[in-house]
Amino acid sequence: TANFSEQVVESFPSDIPTGIYYGWACVGNGDVHKMVLSIGWNPFYKNIKKSVETHIIHTFKEDFYGEILSIVITGYIRPEKNFDSLDALISAIQEDIEEAKRQLDLPEHLKLKEDNFFHLPEGKIVNSH
């Protein structure tokens, strides 16, 4: 799971509904993987700041702190909600992942995996501040 910084979260359009989304994610100039994205307050953890968390559906061999994370959001799964237990939260996350996998295998979503957005020219600095 990768969390975006407060600065990035604050730059998201404020009218994006909170909830669970799916799409594609790429770390640095690596491969593009399926992902699930949570935008919201994470009521189970009683967050006081809005967060954007990306769960990349892939096992990485090592941490990627400090890398550029590029994402494309392609669809919406469900609104944000609270859970009675950690087990219920984990179960919902697993269902979200399965739904994302199904949706992203559809041709209209699959074609975005190959989008030029994910292929940065070597040495290009994306965000210099």
C-alpha cells in the first residue's frame, strides 16, 4: 500500500466522492499493475485528515519509498464506510480487490494499461518542487 503525501491529497479535486476506486498504477518506470484506491477519511481508523491510499495488486521485492507513483483511476467500486471489526474491513478489502481485477480485465480498462502516461522519458523530472 502506498500513501500519497498531504500535499498531493490536497491537490485532488475536492468534489471527487470518497470511496473505493480501481485502476492502474506504476512505480517509477516499472511495470503497470492493477490497483485499488481508497479516497477518504478511513472511519475505522478515525482519521482526521483525508487520505488517498493506493493498494497495488502486486508483490514487490522491496520497498519503493521516494519513488514516483503514477496512477490512472478507471472506475468506482463503492462508497466509504465504517466496519465493526478489522476482520470485516479485511474482508471488504479482499472483495474490492477481486472486483478491481474483474473490471480491469475488461477491454476498455485493459487498453489504459498501455497508455503513454506510464512511460516516462528517461531522466525526466515530473515534479520539481
